[in-house]
Amino acid sequence: MLPDEIRAAIGQWLASGEVDLFIGWEPGTLALTATPAFVRRAEDVDRLIWDATCEHNLTRFIRPYRDKTVGIMVKGCDARALVGLMQEGQLVRERLRIVGIGCDGVIDPRRVCERLGVESVEELDDARLDGNEIVCGQVRIPIAEVLFAGCETCQQRDPQVYDLRMGPEHDDAPLEDRYAHVRAMEALSEDERWERFTSEISKCNLCYACRNTCPFCYCNVCFAEQTNPQWLTPTAHDPDVAFFQIIRTFHLAGRCVACGACTRACPQGVDLRLMLDKLCADVADLYGYLAGEDVEAKPPLTTYRQDDYNDFVL
Amino acid sequence: MVAGMISRQALEDALRGWMQSWRVVAPVRQAGEVRFEELADASAVAWDYANSKHSAKGVYLPQVERLLTYTRMRDDLNQVKAADPPTGPTLLFGLRPCDARARLMVDRVMVDGVCRDRYYAARRDGTVVVGLACEHPRSTCFCGAFDSGPYDATGSDLLLRAAGDMYLVDVITERGSELAKGLALEPADDERTQLAEHAQAEAEEALRPTERLVGIEEALKGLWDDPLWPEISAKCLACGTCTYLCPTCHCFAVEDRVLGDGGERVRAWDSCMYAGFTVHASGHNPRPDQASRWRQRVMHKFSYLPENVDAYGCVGCGRCVVGCPVNLDIRQVLARVWEASRVQAEESGS
Amino acid sequence: MTEAHPHICRCAENAYLPRSMRIQRVITETDDREIKSFDLVPVDEGEPFRFTPGQFCELSIVGEGEAPFGIASAPVEESFVRFSIKRIGRVTTRLHSLTPGTVIGMRGPLGNGFPMGAFAGKNLVVIGGGFAFTTLRSLLVQIMQGGQRDRFGQLQVVYGVREPGLFLYREDLAAWQARDDIQVVQTIDVPVDGWHGQVGFVPQAVQELAPSADGAVAVICGPPVMIRFTLPVLLELGFGREAIYTSLENRMQCGVGKCGRCNVGAKYVCVDGPVFSMAELDELPPEY
């Protein structure tokens, strides 16, 4: 629910010209679906919503408007993307007006469909949110049971940067099993891991939805689209797919804030979160660093400490 | 023309027979979704599916298709051999009317015009379609906007209409008539005929009403510089999912793959949604932003294709609506087009 | 375009299969070595290669890909097919490294070519800038050497490049300069030591030449900025938009109007073009 006073404040930002544009969510055209909204006029703030269908990380949409003052709604994870972008000099705090949301997680429509025994969300005409449940006909499902997998172990539900705050406060004690799925993968044999990796990425067709939805994939010419030298062809050849996935994952080491937007955007259901969380876990283990916490912090891959892990040096 | 009626069991038997000499492709449930796959087991057909997540486009235009193979030699950089397009007939079974119409439109681009694409033509010429009328359109279906509907027979050689425990079999083309000869048909009785007609009426009723799209090419004429393009495309991620799922999208890239001492030149699905689609080697890009790319998508489907091949590049199947990660709904875009054209007409006082 | 030009789709069974052509000669055209001409001859006896000036081909190198190039030789130059290639990307860089004797692939002819029938009996004003002179050479050589000089009226040519070392086809230009049945104005952007010819951008040169629009047709090929500033000059001189022709470039792949990439509005540059009159372009959206 978007509190009235927040809605009014956003309207005031727009009416006064304090922001040129406000980016939030509005209801989508499918059940249990929200869609990014670009609001420029104060009278249009009534379009904005906040609920567990607001799964997109909106921070990637600021990119074309960096020289303007932009208002934006961010969940805990999205707020960390803002921090990371400020660390990398992509955004300037003074040109942002941030509504930070204490978030209890976003739903995974695929899990909802499974629970309701339908193949796809467009068959759920009358499904809707009601408080902390999803209602579809006679069936009520607690939202907490159909969250996106990453939200279940989230440690960053509260935004640490904002101008206005809404939503519950959480006590995010470190969860021991935040990287349980990564540890499970690490415990497999090399052959099993290769099998798991190749079977996941075999679903990929190089649509780049993951890259395009990620706030940190902002290169003007992505390596995947360079023509000279040309690294990839658009034919979704297995080696090309592996190349893209591996390089993108490594390019995000120390930067990915585990918002999960890529995994949710993937039309093929590739478990991108597994690979990216592996890198997050490694960066945490090796450098004691978690992305997006502190705008003053130096990212580990741009700093050197005497006691840095260097077992790989021959 | 109704050839008769047949039970599902008899149809499955017929499929088993056809599978002996045809490549039969039908909707089956796999990995939690319905897909068009080569049928290995006739009882696996998903008779009651709504529509497949991916279209059946891969049957007539494979996602990756080999055009030629080559060996690399030091002084000869054209040691090429044309790939043989598949011969042997394909039976495309259980295709919805929207998808059957989509295939006809792609035919016009690939086979008509200045050039007959021999690879596409070989697949097309050997394919027979047994369509399955659609009893339960979804909220995202808008075939009605094209003056079509869930029981449209266009593009099918035979059309099956569910009638209680049986299916009525309509013969649409001569190829269909030939195929029907191999079916254990009974004369269609009044009861089943009425059931089928009733189901059709309900299905057509269930179609969510949308603004008619026939004639939208006129509305698009004055809208080249309209602000609707940057507005509707702002949230587009340029992922191309819409173009991949679409049964009419057919744009492709021609690329060389190197495999050891040789390789293959393939064509693969490409998308106008990607920035690199039109970028020149010099770096110049006639469509430098998502707004101009979305304008191309809409113009191609609703203005250029009608002009060039007298068919729309959309059949209202709704897959792009379901698949888009940001819910960029083409129905809303088209409604904006109509609205913008009305505003323009008012402002110019016509 | 109502003329029936030769076209790969009418003379080949498979429009995607490149024909083997041997590089007979490599000519470095420009002083900076960025543009080279390749004269190709067919490897097999096969069908003679017929085309109209203005058409193009896709040159193919297996493992690298294909790229489209306007045909720079004229149909009358039966013993070779010439392409002038600027080194700019993957395929062109590879092409530039090739030596005579190497075989590459060629698919064509593609596109619509200049409407030679419509040009007959007319005075021609041919304007080229920089690298874009390739198909203009094909047009001019066909007229000058094809035994049909008297089918056409006055011939006036303006060719502008940044500096003298960037002119293509200097032998042809010198030969034409020596003739009195063609007027060739070569101009460079800014004065350079040793250059005694005209100095100034192409639009100025055309203005100074002031060709008559009476019974004349203009053909203009060059970078967009050159066309943008030369067009008003031609219009001022009285040329109608239906009498001004240009050749468009666009990213192409199939070359036969299927892959959906090179369209400008409802027209495909590879099939309905690359030659268009200004009047035709007026009907199309400005997306090129």
C-alpha cells in the first residue's frame, strides 16, 4: 500500500518542479503484475502503487535522465543499487529524491501458478492481492509462501538511503543460510557442478533481458554487442551463451546487490541468482565486502590490501 | 465443409499412423509448459491447452537454420556447400487459428516477393496443418481485433472443433481433404454439431473486447514524430522476448559459425528491439534509441507489412503480453496509436 | 523502378549461396591505404555475370561473414568485377589482407540499379563525395566506354574528397579530364601544397558549376552531410526532386528483402533500392 502522505509528497515534488520525473510502479494488464510507471505530472501520482507485485529494480531506468533530478521508489535491495551506482560515479545523490521501502519480499508468479495449478499467469484473471495474501476465487495463499526465492533469505529488506521512508522496519540479523544454495553447489563434485551449470545455461537464448534489467550493466557498448572484435554471434550457440553468462557474472563481482531482477526478468527461467550469489559469496568470503552498503566504501576489485587473498598467485 | 466427426481416441490412432511417414509436431507438456515438439507418443498431445508459451514458428522458420557449410582453406575462402533443406512431410497438429494465420503471413514474405527462399519454401511445401479451434480464449487474446476469431479456419488444412466427446472435422483445403481420407470418420450428428456451435459462440463471447485494429495503418500515417513513441517505450528492456515468442516475427541474422577446420553459415532469429540490429560498421545507427525501435516494430507490423504483403504482422495471440518482463502491453500501445491519430485529426480540423 | 534489372533471384537457384570469385588484382586506391579495389573473376565457367550500374553484391568470406558493396566496374568491363572496399570492420579488414589468387564468395547482383532507360537522352550531372564514388564509376564507365556515349547528353561530374590522396580511380579521372565529351570537376576540402585544382566543399563546387536543370538528371552519392547541403543547391538550380537520384546505404544481411533489417519505411534498400529518387525518398520516413 502506498501511504497517502508519501503519495502527496511525490505529488509535491512534481508540482514544485523539484523532480523532473518520478519513477515508480503502476498496475499491469495481467493479474498479479505491476509495470514501471514514468510520472511527470502531479495529477498522475494516483497511478502509483506499492505492493508485493512491484518486483522490478527501477534504478536502471534512471540512466537516460542522469542530468535531471529524478524521484524513484526503491526496495531495500534496489536502494543498494543506488549506493553502488553512486560509488561508481553514475549517479549523484543531490539529483535523486528517494522513497525507500521496507520490503517483505516480492511474489514469484511462477510459484503462484504452480500453487493454483495453472500454466501461466494470464489464466489468473481474478487473482489479486488482499493484505498479505493472494486471493483467487476461494483459494487464499499467504504471500510469504510464494515469494521469489531470493526474497526468502534477504538480509537487506530496509533501504539505507532515502529521503522518505515507508513500509515496516526489520531486524536483519545475518542469516546463516543466505548462501545455502551456493554452498550446496560448492559441495557437488566438479562433474556435477559442470552438469548443473551447463543445464542451466542451455535454457538461455541470449535475449539479454538479464543484462538490460540490471542497474550495473550500463556500458555504452556491451562486450556482447561489440562488432570489432566480435565476441558473440546472435545465434545462441552454447559456447556463446556460456561466454556471455560467465563474463557478465564476473563483471558484476563485488557490484551485484542480489536484487534478483535479472532472474525474474529471464523469460527462460535460467537460475541466474545461483551464479551471481556464488560471486557475492566469494567476495564476502575473500574481501569481507557486501555490495551497496556504504557509498564511501572502496569496491574490493579497485583496492589492494596487503592481506588480500593471493593463493592463486603461482 | 464438415467431413464428419471423430473421437479423440481415433485421432490418436490416426496420429500413430501418420507418425510412421510424417514428422508430426504437436503441442505437448514439457518442463512445466506447453511446447510444439516432434511427437514421440500420440497420447502425449495436450488437447486442452490454451496456447503454447513459444509459438510454433520454429517448425516453419527454425531458430537456427543452416544455410551452407564450408571448409576453410588457405587460398579458397568460398569452399561452400548449400545445406539441404529438410525434405519429408511435416504434419503440424493442434495449431490454434491465430498461429495458423501467422504462418500464412510469414509465407508471403519468405516465398512471395522478388525472391523465393528455398529453405523456407521446402519446409512450407511439405507441411500440412491440422488446426484446433480455440474453446477458451485467454484474457490476453485479441484475435477478434483483426476480424478473426477462435474458430477461424484460415491457414488450416483441416480444422478440428471440439463437440462434447468428439471432434468435428472441417475440410478447408485439398490437402486437408487428402489427409481426411485416412481418418475413421463418422457422419456428424445434430447433437455434436450443436455442441460445437455452442462452444464456438461461447468462445467468441469470451474474447475480451478490444478496439478493432483493421485499418490502423491509416492511423499510423501521420504519427512518425508523435511523442507516443518515447513514452510507450520508456520501460522497454530491449530484451526481444516479444519478438521471440511472436508467431509472425521473422527477422533474422546471417552469421558464420567457426567449427574446427570449417563451419556453417546460419540464419538465426534476430530482433528489431536490439540496438545492434541496424547499426552500421561505421557506428551510425538509423534507429539509435528504443523509441525509434518501437516505432519500427509497430510500423512494420501494422503499416509496412499491410502495404507490402497485404497482411498484418500480428494475429492477436497475446504471447508478447504474457512474456514481457515489464508488462509492456502492445494492446495499450495500439490504443495509444488510435488515440494519437484521433487527437491529430481533431487538431487539424478534419 | 519499372526496369527489370538482372537479379540473383532470377538467375540463381539459391540466393544465399555465394559464387566463387578469384581475386585477380588488388589496387590500393588511396594514399592512406584504407580503400582498396579488388578485381574479381569467376572461378567457374558458368553464367556470365550480368548487372546494371548501381547494383551491389554481398562479398563473402567464410568464417567471417558477408558485407554489401556497390559494384564499381561497369557491365562493359566484362573481364572483371570490381569492388572498392574501405577497411572499417571485421569483413573488410580481412578482405584487405587478401592477395591476388585468393578465392572469395560473391552474391549478386542485388538491388535495383540506376534507371539507365530513364537517363537516356538526358544530360547527366554526377556528384560524388569521398568513398561513395564506387557505383558512380560504374555508371560513368558504362556511358563512356560502353559504345553508348551518344545515347546521353552532356556529362558533368563533381567529385569531392577531403584531400588529394583520397580520390579513387585516379587513372579513370585523368583519362576523363583529357576528354572533351565529359567535364570533370575534382575538388578538395582545404588547400594543400601541390594541388592546383579546385578547392571547396562539394555543394559550393556544384553551385559554381551551375549545371543547367534543362533536360537533366542529377545523381548524387556521398555522406549524408554532403547530400544535405548539396540538395538545396540542385533544387535552386531548378532540378525537380524526381530528377535527383541517390544511392542509400544501410546495414544489410540477406540482400533479398527477407531478413527485415534494411528497410526505410515500407521499402527495402536491398530490393526497392539502393537507388531512389528524391521524390521517392520524400514518401519515406527519414530513417537512414
